Amino acid sequence: MGFSTHWTTTIFYTPSIAPEKFEAIITIGGQHHYSDPVRDWIKSKIWEVFFDQEELDSLHGRKKSELLKQQFYNFWKLNDDPSLANEQLQKITARTLVVHGDNDFISVTQAWEIYNNIPYARIRISPNTGHMPHYGPGNDTDFIRRSLGFYKERVGKIVNLMLEHLYTSARSKQPAIT
């Protein structure tokens, strides 16, 4: 399971070179290259409204949170950014679930391109969500339910038990591991 660009690129790159090692993949809000509209969006700094400074400071401290924001801003400058050609995506044999928000700043066309190039892919465009379609009222439970259903079709009993435990914990708002 991978989220956003770098995790998605990693989660796709590995099974494109060793497809026999993967049974199922879920990617969330991902892209397989930085498009010009995404670079322009980052460069515009509109994204700053999405960062809760107080939350970032509480998680990382003020100095580190400022460094993280600067690092994100500099993504638009990357020339050799992580990218995967459609031919690489076509080598992936694992069942793949592509999850994308319909209001994501990363165009839904990227999700469709990923979906169309991975032979055993499914796509889930999450309505009224942005870059994190698995967050928000009801979305977390829906995402876990759908992911659990996808994995149940694809992988062994141990993973199913782990996912069921996570799903039950999310519904009861209890810690997943005690």
C-alpha cells in the first residue's frame, strides 16, 4: 500500500522489476510522474492552506515543520523526478487497486492512466475528496472496508486477520495494537 507520489512510485517500481513477489497493491492519491499542472500547483504555494501549522509543529517541532514545508515546495524544481513509463506499469502482474480523490490536485487522469496500464487493476474514484481520499468523515471506514474487501479477494489468511483487526479498531476508535 502506498500513498502519494514517492510511495506510489516505489510501490510500482518494485513489482515492475520483480512481479512474482507481489500479489496485491493499493495506491492512494498517486501519480507516476510530476505533470506540469502539479509542478505549477506546488510552485504557486496554494498548498500552504492545507498545512495546519499548529499540527505540524506539535508533530515535528517548529524548525522541522518549516523544513518539511520547504522540502515540499522544492519538489516543483525536480528534473529527474521519480517517474515510471507506461511500459513499466504494464509489467505489473499483481492485482492493483488505484484509489484517487475526485478533487485531488493531482489530476484524476493520472489515476486513469495508471489503471489503464496495469493489467489487473481496479480503480476507485472517491467522491468529494482531495489528495487524501481515505481521510474525512466516513471516508476512513469506507477506505478500510474497501481495502479489506480487495485484500480478502487476493491474499492469505494472516493478512485478512490483520486487516480485520485494523478495521474493527478503526470502527471502535480503539488503538489498533495494544
